[in-house]
Amino acid sequence: MIVAVGVLIAAATLVAPATPTLDPEHLPALPAQGFAVSSGAALSFVDLQGHVIGRTEGFRFASENTFGAGMPRFTDSGGRLWRLDRAGRRFAPADDGQLLQGGATVSFVARTRTWLVRRYGRVLLSGAPRELPFVSERRDVVSRWTGSSRRLGGAAGDSIALGWTNDGRALMHFPTGVCGGTYRGGPGVYAVDRGRLRLLFKSARRATVAMWGG
């Protein structure tokens, strides 16, 4: 009986599906809310249940990922910029400067590590590296804040707010794990439900996570 069980486990391991590789020009239908995880030279797409939808090779988040709500643009190995066209189920070419309402853009200046909000060539707002901008989900409000992370659970490591589920749960990313009070957990995305953390999925240490639809 033990041998039979061992054979079944081995068979299940052999047929376990690998993470699908996605064609960036022909993506599957993505849910209304989900996550993109940038780790190395690959992007993974994950749903709210923590299931990996698939991954694309050769892409990573552009440096503007610190720009708050919504999905940042991607960059390929040639330095070209792309955005997620969820309705069109593809990666679409992106212009320089992340589009905002009213014809404005927000862009990151790598040399000086500063950011600029511009419209028709005029600078409307700028900030230093420690004054990271927050962009609303509708991209109609830009505000400064002095830190892109906050802490949960006492002496926990840095945590990054990703957004909210449609049923009102806050979603947090702990790039180096969480360790505070009675809770211990590795790097990953957690839901905050009635003051308690629940792991949705693990991430590589120092991976970068963004959310769409939140």
C-alpha cells in the first residue's frame, strides 16, 4: 500500500503542469484584478487566488514602478517601452512618459533620479528621489509622499501597499518577508483580512510586484 501511494505521488509530480510561457502579442484573457511580478528578466501574471497565469520572458518593469497605483510600463532587452493592454490581450508600445489625464505625463529621469509631471512641454510638478509621487488609479491626481512603503506587524520588513480587492481587503507586498508579533512569513503578497495577514502567493526575494484593477 505504501509503495502504491509512492507511485501515485511520483506520477502526480511528473504530470504537474509547468508555468505557461505567454506570447506578449497574444495574451490570455486576464481577470479584472491581478498582479504582475517582475523578477530577473521575466514577468509573471498572477490572479487574486495566487495562481500563476503564465510568464513572459525578456521583460521587466520600467523604473517608474514607484509611481503608485496601477500597472507600470515594461521594458525589453532593447530598452523599448511597453504597456499592458488588458482589453486587447497584448503588450502595446508605450510612449515616453506615463500618460495621465488631460494630456499630461509623468516620467522618471534616471540620471538625477527625479521625476517630472509635464503637459505640452511645461513642467507642472517635480520631485526628488525621497519625494516619490503617488498616482491615483484614474491617473487624474498626482501627489508627493516621502516613502513608498509602510510597516505592518511591529518589527516587520518593508511592506508596499498594492491596492484593494473588490470586497475591501488590502493587498500588501513584503519583498523581504514579514516578521512581527506572532506572525512569520517569507517574501510574497499578503491580504490583510480583519487585521490578519494571509499569504496569497510567495515571491522571490526583492522581486517587484504591481497590481492592476486595484
